[in-house]
Amino acid sequence: MNDWQRKSPLDWETYVNKLVKVVAVEKHEYEGWVLTVDPVSATIVLATFPENEKGSVSFVMGHAIQEVEILQEGDSDMKQRLTRILVPEESQAYSPEELEKRKNALKTWLETNHIPVGEQGELGRMLTVAGALTIEPPYGPEQCSSANEIILSRVQGLLQGYLDQQR
């Protein structure tokens, strides 16, 4: 076990949103912004933003890390940029009011089509369909989850049709 792996999650957290240089075994060097560190394997997740590109993510396995040096602190713009890597664009695009409006419109449409729907979760943000499927914000086919693949597939198809009608 190396020094990096012996650190605690609180130690690793001090590296998040900072530009670092990582020296790994065989003198391999990696540079990037720390998105996170896996608390189990000590693997560091780095983001880089090459010119004219969206950005890329790389992983340096914890057992291979020999040294991590902080090169620069992240400002608020960089923190937002890093957050955008992890958060799907659809969920960023909607304000709480817009999400509530989308949820209510979808719920009304499901009820109009005689599909049993309810609300659950914190502040009723999640919709449940027939007690067998949930739909989370921003209420698209990708946000559906169910253990029953047949129900999942059918509701996702209905939801896609509904969204296509809205456009």
C-alpha cells in the first residue's frame, strides 16, 4: 500500500477541483483537474480540457500513484465546468419551476390516458407509474427505472411519443 492509498477520504477531498500533476509507476505523469477520488480504490479521476474540445476524463489507479502535486486552485468557473461533466445537460437546463411544470404536464397526460400515476420521494419530485416504475426529473425516457423490463420499455415508448408531440 502506497502513501496515496493510506490517505483518508477527507485528505483526498482537499484535491477536488484543483489542477494536479500525478506521478505514477514507471515515471508516467498525468495532469488534469481532480473530479473525485474513489474512496475504495484510491483511484483519482482527472478531467482535461484540450483546446476546442469538450473535455475528457481519465483515471489513474490508486495502487499506481506515487505522488500528487497541486499545481493550481480551481476558481468558481472551473468548478462549474467540472460539475457540468458529471451532470447531464438536460437536468441543468431546467429551473425548479420548469421541472415542476414538466412533472405536472406529464402527470396530467398520463392520467388523461388512464395510466395510474402518483408522486413520491422528497417533495414529490418522482412520479410512479402503476407502482412498478419511477420517473425522475427532468422526466424523460432516460429517467425511467423499473425492475420489469416490459413495463419499462412500454412506458419509455409512450413517454418518447408524448415528448415528440410536445415539440
